[in-house]
Amino acid sequence: MNIDYLRNFIKLIEYKSFSDLARDLPITQSTLSHQISQLEKDLDVILIDRSTKKFEITEVGKLFLKYAKQIIELYDNAIQELSKYRNQDYETIIISASTIPGSHILPKYIALFRNQNPNVNFKVLINNSQKSIENLIKKVADFAGIGSFITFNKNDFEFIQIGEDQFKFICAPNHDLLKSGNNIIKFEDLLNYPFVWREKGSGMRDTFSQQFPDYEKLNIELEINDNDSIISTVSESNYISIMSEIMAKKAENAGLIKMLEIKNHPVIVKRPLFFIRRKEEEQPDLKEYFWKSIANKLKRNDK
């Protein structure tokens, strides 16, 4: 019997939805369905009633759920105890993060910690800020890296500021806006071109709309939930967009886009980036150690 299948069975009962859980894990819905079917085959019972449109656990499934939780608890306790005899701890740390924290800020901390603690495994799920916070609340993730708290209360979490980011307007390298040979333009010039930005739930979109109220004047035509796709869209069209300066610099160096400077707007948006966890929750030693290692590293950098 596969221990991960048991974990996913327990989560499935909490979610009451194959599709929602598959999206959060993330695995395909068919893979998740296969895992549950395999459990049913191993046990020779039906755990989930698939004859109705509404998600329902069978009576046998409810009985097995109790034992599944006990099995997982015993397994995790056994791994923890056995690690003492190896003089090493064993832990998997799951981080759900938006693109900039997850792909550009946290990897250096993860690599350093992993080198010093080889028995730690990391799993990083790239989502937008809203989804990352939801994953944290649902305990799908141990930590989250975000660019905005969206509609959530900041004080409901413990948080560390891991960086700061600015936004830049971007366009294609051969865009009409650059025909003068100058990338310094008036904001009004942007209104003549279609604008593409991130989806609802994106920390970038949330911060941009809060700090730059003139965004409503832009000719918004597209929403895309992936920064790389936005860069591709802009680089091959007359679309313009707003982008993290961290990511925009790399795209500009690769010759994909050009960053624009806006007259009378030297700073479009500036935002902090956060590493967060659930408040007042006791965590295993290595997860606590990872949290403190980031906090201590940032304190040393501030001195």
C-alpha cells in the first residue's frame, strides 16, 4: 500500500473534490483517481461512491479514513524516530509561491539549506499569491512566498520580508513607442495600445491596481496567468504590459522586450515580497530551522 496514496485519500475527503485536490497537489485528476482506485483494489472495498454527481464517501470509506490517519501518524512517527539512529533528521518542506519569490528569491535559500541538510527534500509549487495563501491555510504547503496578501489579513500570519520589487511597463523591442529611439514616454502614449496583465489573485495585479489608480485608463484586453506567456505575447505584438523589474531585466537582456520609463512616474509600483507561515503553529524541528535560517540570513544582510 502506497503511503502517498493514503495521504491523498485523507486530503480528498477534506476537499470533497477530485478536481480541486488534483489542482492543488498538483497532479492530474486521472492520476489521483488511479491512486484511489488502487487503494480500493488493495483493500477490496469501495471507498468513494462514484454513482452520484455529489461527492460522497462510503460507510466503508469513513471507517477506513480513521485507520488511514492512524497509519500516516504511525508512519511519520516511525520516520522521525528512525532518523535519530541515522544522526540525521528527515523532512519534506513544501512551499507554495508566486513567480518572483518562488523562482527568483527563495531558490538561493533553499539551495544553501539543502547543502547543509541533505536529508531535507523541497517541493516548490508555483502559483499566484492568492492560491499560495490558500494552499498554506489548507495545509497543502508549509510555507508560502507572496507578493501581496490580497484580501487576507496580514496579521493572521507570521511573515518575513525577503525582498523588494518594482514594476516596469514593457513593450516589444520593435514597438512603435520606441521609434524615436527613446524609451522615455508619456503615460498617455500607453493608452493607444492594448494592455495585457495577470489574472485575478495575482499579487502583481493586486499591487498594481492598488498603487497605480491610473491603470483604469489603460486599454485592458487580455488576462494571462503566467509571466512567461505575457512576455511572449508582448515580444511578438503591439501589446504592452506591466512586469516585475526582476523578471523584466532578464527578458530585456535576452532581447525579448524593452522596459519603458514613464515621465512624471519615476516609480510605478514598489512592493515588499514576503515569506509567510501559519501563525502560532508548532512545526517539526527542520521546518522551524529553515524558517529561522532565512530570518537570520536576512538580519545579517541588513547589518
